[in-house]
Amino acid sequence: MRRWLAALALAGVTAVLLAGCGPARGADGDLTDDWPALSAPRPFTPASDTCLPRITSIVQASTYETVDCARSHLAEAIHVGTFTGPAALAPARPGPGSAALRAARAECDQRAREMLGGDWHTARLTLSVSLPSAAAWSGGARWFRCELAETDSIDNTRPVNRVGSLRGALIGDAPLFHRCFDPKLIGDNLNYMAPVLCTEPHRAEFVGVYEEQDMSWAEFARSGDQAHQRCMELIATYAAVPNNSDLPYRAGSIYYPPSRREWEEGDRGVRCFLWTDDRKFTRSMRGAGPEGLPAI
């Protein structure tokens, strides 16, 4: 059998109109010495711990909007961080592949795990990072915002509307977790993964996530066998079978890497699935052992 499938700055202006030809009785002629100094205008910064009716990669004050998380919404703003160091001194905001954007995404990833109670890669969730507009950056804005959203499926990662906060959503037996699937192929290519109950006939099951080493997207695209081997290690652990020469005769793998945009932002989480093309299961393979997942 086949062994793997690759699956805006705000500025204030104050104007004072003066009339008359000389100082009033008792005045010293200095019109400003007793006035408090005006504070410098502060760039717009979005809020965290709130929900959003839409997701945009660039957030502007003129179109900024939030919604109560108890109402239908598309995403949740879980954290607002700040660029520091050389990135904060740069004339332009960080771009894809930059060290600053990768550090921002890593901070978002950590905040997401803390807020959810687990790794968002293991569930129907997506993590995104939004930035100020170019004009806002020129005006002094140095923030980045982290957003979590529920998705429709492992294949359709477009955010879908939901009601309720995602806080604690991955604690316990959460419905968002990836579980069992019946893969649909066109020829030798994976078309999509249909989610099913693990008690229903299926050929694939989510087994975990591994962190790929730092490499370019092009290098990863050429290293399919390496990703397969990393997933096979997770399969052996998940199913409680030996990671030896018999393992390829027990199961193969399907893996889902981050999107190219996510990869360039620093996401290296690769999702792994146990897969077989010569039999179907009607139970989870977690802890199945050699008898539950025999070599054939």
C-alpha cells in the first residue's frame, strides 16, 4: 500500500482664534504661560480579549469594530503585543519572513495555547496575526494583534462564525479536536478528509503535531519523506506499537503542513494522521497495540 500522502494613526489639531488689539486689563500678555501642555497624540491600538465580526490582516481605526463574544462573531482577539528592538525602529512594518513577524507569531502561538488550554493545531482552529496600516506605522503604531478563529474542517481553514469565547476550548474532550476521518482520494491524490465518528468505518485518525525544523518553504516541499518519517514516529507512540521495520505494514501517514503564508510567518506545526488504504477501522487506534493494529 502507499505509505504517505502530502496532503491608523490618530492626530489631534487644536486651533484657537484670538481677537483684539492689546492685552486686557490685568493680563500679562502671555497667552500660554498658565495653560497645561497638550499631550502628544497617541496612535490607535486595538483591544484584546474581545470578539470580531471580521478578520483583516491590516486593522485601521476608521473601520475598527468589536462584538460581544456571546453574539455571533468570526474571530477572537486574544492578545495585543508590541514590536520592540530594531523592528520598532524600522521605517516600515515587518513583512513576511522577517524575524520580527516570526517572533510576533510565536508570542501569539504561546498566548493561544494558554488561553485554549492546549495546542490549537490539534483542533479546527486557525491563528492569524494582524498589523497596523502603513500610515499608522509611520505615525508611531508598533502593535500586533493575535486572533483565533474556528474553522469548518481540516481542509477548509476559512474561519466560520461561532457564539461564545474560545477560552478553555481545548480542555477535556472538546468537540473541536481532530479525531477520525474517511479520506477521499482522486486517483493517488488526497482530495479531502471527511470527518466521521471513530465508531464509524474510517481509514484515518489524527495522532498529533510535530514541530518541523527551520527551513524554507521550498525545502520543506521537497522533504516529503522526512515529514512522513516524523509522522510515523507519532503514529507508533499514539497506537502503542513498536517503531520498527513492521510499522510501515501497520499504517501509513497523511500530513497537513501550515499554509505557505503561515510558514513564512514562522508556524512549523505539521499535523499528522494515521492512514491505511487496505482496511477500515471502527474504533480509535489510540493505544490499540500490535493486536489492534496488526502488520499485514
